[in-house]
Amino acid sequence: MLVVSSGEPEPVEQFLKLSQEQHRIQHSSEYAYPKWFIPNTLKYYVLLHDVSAGEEQRADSVYEEMKQRYGTQGCYLLKINSRGSNRGADEQIPDPWSQYLQKNSIQTQESYDDGPYTVISNKNADRLISDGLDNDIQVDGLSNNFKAHPLQLDHLSDTSTSFDATEYIKTTTSLHESKKASSGTPHGTCLTLTDHDRIRQFIQEFTFRGLLPHIEKTIRQLNDQLISRKGLSRSLFSATKKWFSGSKVPEKSINELKNTSGLLYPPEAPELQIRKMADLCFLVQHYELAYSCYHTAKKDFLNDQAMLYAAGALEMAAVSAFLQPGAPRPYPAHYMDTAIQTYRDICKNMMLAERCVLLSAEILKSQSKYSDAAALLIRLTSEKKHALRCYCQAMQVYKGKGWSLAEDHINFTIGRQSFTLRQLDNAVSAFRHILINDSKQPAAQQGTFLREYLYVYKNVTQLSPDGPLPQLPLPYINNSATRVFFGHDRRPAEGEKQAATHISLDQEYDCESSHQWKELEEQVVAVVNKGIIPSNFQPTQYCLNSYSDNSKFPLAVVEEPVTVEVAFRNPLKVPLLLTDLSLLWKFQPKDFSAKHNGETKELACGNDMIGAEVIAEFLINSEETKMARLKLFPHQTGELHILGVVYNLGTIQGTMMLDGIDPSIGLQSGKFVYNGMSVRGRQDLEIQGPRLNNTKEEKTSIKYGPDRRLDPIITEEMPLLEVFFINFPTGLLCGEIRKAYVEFVNVSKCPLTALKVVSKHPEFFTFGGNTAVLTPLSPSASENCSAYKTVVTDSTSVCTALMSSASSVNFGVGTGSQPEVIHVPLPDSVLLPGASVQLPMWLHGPDEEGVHEINFLFYYESIKKHSKMCHRVLRHTAVICTSRSLNVRATVCRSNALEDEGKGDNMLVFVDVENINTSEAGVKEFHIVQVSSNSKHWKLQKAVNLSEDKENYTFADIVFGNEQIISSASPCADFFFRSLSSELKRTHTQSNMFQGAVKQSFDEAVRLIQKCSKVDLNIVVLWKAYVVEDNKQLILEGQHHILLHTVGKEAFSFPQKQESPEMVFLKFFRPESSSLPTRPTPDQLSNLIKTSLHYPESFNHSFHQKSPEALEIHGSFTWLGQTQYKLQLKNQEVCSLQLKACFVRTGVYNLGTHRVFAKLADQVTLFETSQQNSMPALIIINNI
């Protein structure tokens, strides 16, 4: 705006000079300021005429010349008064600038610099402030409770506090006086009301006829220029930049000047034209279009990394959005925050940053966001050390109060401030507290915390790259749940091969089962060492956990892996990704051979001693507990110590989807998306042992024993056995015999020997005896795949039986041996490295129906004797489901026939066979093919055992077909002897318990009485079953054993369930004196005498001829003559008595009505007992 007074001699020439001077200043490089908006600057010519002094006619003529030269829109004649008037004192002219000028702005600044202060004493200041606090004033609805703050130890008594109060009062007083002094300065006192109207009209003419049309024209020109210069060419330029150069900024055709803030654009740059257009729109209050232009310019500036221009565009875009009428979009406060940060951190221009902060604070206050405005101003002060101290004091207030969200916020702020101040250790500690506590933050916030923590931790580790690995807080490790497994993973089943179950990390720990395995191992070790368990015996433990005995150092074998299962838990709601996960270990080589006896070896390279498996990627989803199995491969003998785990901790972009797969569900290795941040660290495995509670000192104090599961001793090379079962059934009939095969494979480099198997159920299986084959297999046996050895019998002599003898020693059940420990018949008793052998195994279905778990423990040794490990074991658990087949009941009683041998004896055996099979098993029918007897004293059909060998059993068979099964050969004899041994062991255990309870021993008489009723006869019932399965008929074979011990007592093959009484009465009794002899039971005393009646089967008598009169007699018959005898018999003595009976009529009579009482000769009458009643003796009386 060029202004010339009408009093100038040549106003038009003066206008020309001013215009030339303005042009020179704008376009000359000598002047840096002021800055011109556009080259084509609007020039508005104003002729100022003083009404009180100038010539009005001359002014009008000059104005007319101006209008002809500059046009009516470019010039104006303003007439004002500049002389004082003679108005009265009571006439008041309003101040036109009073509502626009801040009255105390200049004076206030002066008062701050030089103005006097009114100082109030400290005593008065204390009284003034304390009065305000004591009166419990309500400020904005909140009580004034500053006195109760826990960190304020002394209220205002501190020197610094008093000084602050004094300064506050001084400042307030000086401001008050400055306002009072400056309130009486008027403006525009020479102007009249007419002059006010002329000035308003001048501004209106300038705005509507000069400025606004010029702005509109400039906006249109800028828009046309942008369309022509940035249209097609800029679109193609942007496209090529995206496709071919990525994020790299392309070279521009203009010369770019670099500085710390980025680019400096030339005035004609298209980006600056957009900014100018936005500024013009902002000036004319077209805020929506201004926001759009600022937003477009911001994108271009950011693409070109022109950060100073970008910050200005962000700032103005935020202001434009705020000033839009009706607020179509919310105020973008983050634009202001980004602009402030760019000014302060990138451009290093604090003046612009402070301007932006003050502007943003005013906007926030207008929206009643006082807290955000205060936070913005606090951040501007940059008192980071004091802010950190305040946050640390606030942490003392909130800590331990349960305000977890507040604690997280304070810790997060402390971490950031500490990192800014380069107090990295404090920053790590603060972020660590956020992560290790049970956070209630949402997933997004937890992800932010974790990323900040990783960033800080990475900076800490970069300071000392060669230092020790730091301890990482995530993920959590449950140390007590750590499990250690020694050995290789077993090969899976192949076809019909079923691998031994052994033990693996997938199996759950069972305390009872573990105790059973320990007992089996002790049993076989005792057999190998001739009944003595060595003092250095250590039960084999392949899997160690918190329930196992970890007090001793576990033993591992060289070249066999050691697997450690670590339980990780992710407490956060964001997934964690562990990369390059492996075990941390320490190893001390030692030689445990007999020559060196534990001498320490020279250290070798770490990879040559121990090989470690590395898991490339291990993802733990949000709040998930996941197990990681890590392996070590020892290559030397020595002592190994597993210290912990080492890994890279990072996160993935959990919100992204890869090929339609959600990472939270779980992805394959190598498919995760990193967020580019991970740190290397470690976590130690520290396992606390069990609490000691044995001695008085241990019970009264808290002491824990050692847990050495992570400290194995690596021993010398040992053989390694693998066992496979071929055609092993899962279901059997009770008593069924099935043939299967077992394959033994030595997968190590050492020979294997002394292979044995031990089981609690030796009657379930057999590998066959060492007896020679008595007879060849019959063709039908081969065709039917029979498990028995058979021989063809003569059909004319069905009742004759083949008799043979066999000893239990031939079938591995010798005198004094453990029947549970079975020797496996390997060829030459050795299994060479890499060799395998298949052996037949016969299975016998248990007599009781249901599901049976049968444990096999395979024991083997190395040919070389080692000091640390003497043997190895392999476990297998077979699950067999048995269903009912036959129930066999047998009873033995004395025969009434009197043999010619005099001393001979015979008995009758009654065998009842019942089919108790259900139709669900698919069994059509059972055939009893043979009944065999096994005894040392008895055999079927023959009365006496003529063999002098008292150790052998005589096998006698009764065949019901044309093939006889050789019951004295495998597998029939095997299962018989194992069943017999198990029964004898069970009976022996019960008798020992009984003897231990009564603490009495049988005398000779009682043993003699027992011998009278003892039988020791064993019956084997062999059968075949025809089963329809899958439309095919199968033939199953089986056998049942009945052990007859006592005369007259029924024996069963199927276990009988004894119902326990509902209520048991408690009885109190006085223990009898141990000196009294034991009284035999009535059952034992009833078998002292054998009674036989000899009489004709029928007798004819002429009742009518001898006695024509008939008598009415009720009864059977009567004995005549002497009816009572008292005899004394020697051992094995036979005595005959003659009895007479009288029959009065015809009929069938039972003569077995007599009763016999007997006792031992040296016993008192009290022990006299009725003998067993004889069998029914029927006689037929006929009339002639």
C-alpha cells in the first residue's frame, strides 16, 4: 500500500518513486526481508488528505489523475483530520482501537525488566498461603488435600518453598501495578466520528475492490499453473518413482539446496505454489479448501524429505481443521505433535516449536482439554531430569497399591525419560517391570511396551557387544516343570510291527507305575547278582521331572542325545517369537574307563565335545504355555551342566495375514513376519530341590535338597536295544493261546548280551522251553497254524493216552529261581552291533476278563564292564483286552473201589465246563479237544506214578479227537509251569502272612493230617473255538488250568468274585498263648480214613414164600448184629468189617448211611472228627 499526502508538490511522481522503490526491494538480492508472497504483488495507491489543512480541490484533481493512471480499483482518496479540536471536556469520542490493542502488552514487558517489586516478608507469605489451605476450599469440585501428600514431608517450612511463594506474590503485584499505570493512554483523539466512517469505508473499498479480487485472481492463476505443471508429467513421475526407485527420492531437474531441515525449494517450485494457494484460502477463511491444499502439500513435502516445509504444512492443516465451521472433522492433535517434534528434533528450530506449542495449547484449551494442554507445555520446558525425578517419586506413591495401570504408565514414562537422558540401565529396569508384572493393558498397548523395551535393550547391548548375555524377562519359564530325557526317540511302528512303548516325553508321569518299574529292575538285578542288589545300584531313569528322584547325578551315554523340555509361558496378549533358541551348557571332560578312573581330559573345541540343536523359530501365542524340546549331543565322556537357554526375543506383526493364515493360530517355520526388532539374551534354569523333612533340624528349618536333573554324567558307549512286536494281538479270549514274534535289534556299536525279560505276569507269555521236539508237527497242525505240537492218534484207541514227563527246569522255572525273570534265547547269547533276530512268543490270555496292562522290562548288558553303567533296560507296556470263554470247575474225591495192590490209591475227578462267552465276541462254539493231567503223584487212568524221579511231572492226556496235543512240550507246558509257579507263590505269600499273624508253627501231627487230604493234581483243558470275523471263520486255541490241592474242595479256572459283607463287626480278643499246639481244621481231620462198601448190586428174595404176612413198616432198612466198632489202624493198614442189613420189602436202598469217626492215636478225644461220607451205595432188592 503506497500512501502519499495531498500536500506533496508532485503526488503522482511521488507514487512512481515509491512504486519503483518497492520493486527494487522485492526483486533485488540485497534485501532478505521482507518476504514477498508472489512476484506480482498487489499495489494499492492511497492519497491521504488532511481536511483541516489541505486544499480539497487540488486533492480531487490529483485523485482523478490517479484513477486514470491506476484505475478505480487500485487507488483511493482518504480524508481525515489530524488537528486537535476545541471540544469540551464532557464530550467523549470513542477509542476505535480499544477492543483490538492489548493495553498492557508493552508496559508489562517493561515491568518484567525494570519495574519495581513489592516484596512481602516470608512470614506474611506463609500466613497468606496457609490460610488458603486451612479453609478446605473446594476448587472445581475437588477438596484441597495437598497437606496429606505422602511425599510432602514439611509444609512450606522449607526455604525454597518460601522463596517460590515470595516470587509469586512479587510477580502478581508488579503485573497489577503495570495494568493500572497503562490503562489511561487513549488512541485516535484527533479523529472525528466522520473520520471513523471514512476509515471504515476505505478499508471496505480496499478489501472488496482491491484485495479480494486480487486474491481470487491469484488463486485462479496458481490453480491453472498447478494443473499445467503438475498434471500428466507429475503423475507419470510419481508412478515411475514408486515402481522403479522404491523409497529413494529421485533427482529433480531443479537445483536443490540442502540444509539440516531437508530441501530448500526455489520460489517457482510446484510444491510452494500449493502452499501459497493454501495460505490464500486460509486468509479468506476458506478453511476447507485450505485444509485440502495443506494436506496435499504435506504429502509432497514428506515425499521429498523437506521436513521444515512439512512441519509448517502440518501445523496449518491442524489450524484449518480447527477453524472449519461446524467441525466436519475432529481436531488432528497428532498433526501438531508431529510438527512440534519435527521443529524441535529434526529442524532444531526451537522458536518455531514454541510457536506451534503455544498455538496448539490455545486450541486445546478452547476445547476444554486442559490436561493435554498442560502436558504439551510441560514437554516444552525440557526439564527432563526434574520430570524423571517427579515420576520416580510418584512411583513410590502408587507402588504396591494395586493400581497396575497407573504403575504401567509411570514405568513407561520413566523408561522413556531415562532413555532420553541416556540412563539405559534405569530405562531397561523400568520397562522390565512393565513386562514381568501381570499386565491388564490391552494387546495394542502391550505391543507398544514390548517394542519400546526391545529398542532400549538393543541400544544397551550395542554399548558392550562383547559383554555377557543379558537376562531377558520374557517369556516366563516354569523351572520346576523342566523335564530331561536321555536317549533317542523310538522308531515308529512299520506295518504290523509294533515298537516297544518304552518311555518318552509325551507320556505323563505315573508314580505307581514308576515304582513298579523300579521293583522289576531290582528283581532282575538281584537274579543276575545271585540274589544280592549291589550297593552302587542306581535305578534307571530315562525321564526326570519334578516327581522323580533327582538327588543323584543322572547317567547319559555318549553319542546319545540329551533332550531338555522347557516350559515357556507368554503373559502378554501379543505373540512372542523366539529365534535361534538353544541350550546354554558347561562341560568338563573326564575319562571314566578303568585305566583312568575319572581323570580330567584336556579341553577341546566346544562343538567337538557337545553338539547343540538350534530351533530357528519358536512362536508363543498370546497368553499361551508352550513346551520347547532342545537337544544336546555329547561326543565325549565327562560332566555336563545345563545352565539355561539362549535366544533372540522379538515380536511378529500379529495383525497381518499371510496367505490367509492367521499367525496367532500358528505358522510353519520361516513364515513369520518380523517387525524388525529383536534382542539376544538368556534365561537361567534354576531348579529348587525338594524340601528336606527327615531330621529334627530339617523339620524345624527350611532346607532344600539338591536337584541334579540338569547335571548328567556322560558315560562310555553302551549297547542300545530296540524291540518290535509282530502280529501282537490287542484282544484275546480268556485262556487263548496266540503265537506272535518279537524282533530284537541292536542299533548301537557295542555287542549286547545277557538279554532277559522280567514281568509281573510271567504266565502271560513264553519264548518256549529248551526241550527237543518230541514229534513232528502233523499236517493239520501246519495247515491250521496251530500253536501246539501234535501227534496223530489211533482212532481205535481213543482212551489210551500218551504219557511223558518233564521238569519245570526245562521251561525256565527251576527250583529257587524267580519265575518272573525269563532268559531270552539269543543265538550264542550275543546280539552283535546292527544285528537283529526274530523269536517266537506264545501268549496266553489272562483268566479274568477285562483290560490288562502287562509290563515287560527287557534287561541287557554290554560285553565290556563299565564302572558307571552296568546294564540298560527297555520298557514295554502291552494292553490286552480279554473276553470270556470257558469256565472250568473241577472236584476230586476218593474212589470207593478197593485196588488189588493194597497200597494203591485212586480218586475220581469231576470236570464241569461252562461256556460263559457272550455272543458279542463272535464265537460260534467251543470244542474240548483234550484234557491233560500234570502231577508228580497222579495221572489220568493210572493209579501209581512208577517213576522214581520225584522232581518230574507226569503228563497224561485224554484226547477227544484224532490228534493228541503234546502237553509236555511248548507252549502248553510253559504256561502250565508258569501258572503253577504263580499260584504257588501266591499261596506261599498268603501262608507266610497267616503264619506271621498267628506266630505259630504246625507240629508234626498237623502236617501229617494235612498230607492225608493233599492231592496236588493239575488239570489242563485244551479247547478250540470257531470265530467268524470279517466273513471268515477262524480257529482259536486255548487252555485252562485247574489246580486241585485238596480232596473234596472245588477248584475253578475262572476267578470267583467274593462279595464282601456290607458291615464288618469289630471284635476284641485276647491273644492265645503261643505254647498251645495248633488245632487242625475239620476239613483236614475228615480225610484220615477211606471207606469202601462191597456189596452186590442187586439181591433177589422170595418175600411171600418166606413170610406170607405183610408188615406195614415205614422206613428203609435196618442194620443187624454189632453196629458199632472201635478199631486202631496202623499207617496204610486195611481192615475189613462184615455188616448185616435187613430189608423187609422190595425197593432201592442206599447203604451209605454209616458214619466213621477218627482221630490220631496220640490225640485227645476232643479232636475226633467225622470222616467224609461215602458215595451213595445203592442196592436193588427184588422179589422172586
